[in-house]
Amino acid sequence: MFRFWLRAASLLTILMTLFTLAAYIAGHTTDSDVLAFTSTQGDTSTLIVMDTTRGFQYSIGEIYIYSYPVWSVDGRLAYYSDRDGNREIYVWDGAAALNIFNNPADDDYPAWSADGRLAFTSTRDGNDEIYVWDGKSAVNLTHSPANESFPAWRP
């Protein structure tokens, strides 16, 4: 019986530590000591958020292929993943990641503007185009037969 309580207490301690760490990181994502990066082993990549000062690491989850994480001014993290079968852009708010488009086309290479808009590359018109999402809808900015990608906002 003692072993059961010891294991239960250990599991509870681990869970409380993970929740505390997630809350800490989520509350400090605008600090310059928090870094997001991709860690790849074999065919699986994991998106990691790390407090570089204290060495804490939090795994957002396996993302299967690329990630290209980018922070917004308000502390949200955008990245892309193919975990749903094609490249999709997700936004992590410190607690949960949301697939913001769920579109059958490939959406990738997100870039946040200072005012919270998200530019990205998408194939939804048949070739790579630059779109901008304002939090409600996405608009094609380029409308070109050429392939455009890797958007970057001027600070």
C-alpha cells in the first residue's frame, strides 16, 4: 500500500511540476530569455519552448515535419506542422495549439506583424502565394503565377 501512495505522490508531483512550468513559460513568452525551437530525432520533430536562463524546457508536442516557430508581440507562438496530413499553421497561446485554417492546401512559413496579423505562404490558389490573416480571415496579397514564399514584416 505504501508503494502505491508513493507512486501516486510522485506522479502528482511530476504533473504539478509540468503544469507549473507550462504556466510559467506561458506567462513569460514576451521575455527575451524564452526560446522556441525544433528538436528532431529520426523522422519525428518536437517543438520545444525553453527558458534559457533557468534551463526549463516544455514540449508542445510532436510536429512530424518542420515547424518554423515565430513569436507574436503578445506572446503567441505560430508554427506549421503536417500532423493533420498536410502543412497547417497552428497558434499556441501558452496552453493549447489551434489549427487556425484547417485547409486542404499547404500553409507554412508564418510571420507575425507588430499589430498581430499573420503573413504566411499557401498553395490554396494552386501555387505558393503570400496571404495575410487578421484573426478572422485570410486574404491573398500576391495573386501571381510566380511562386512567392517566406514573408517577413518590417519591424
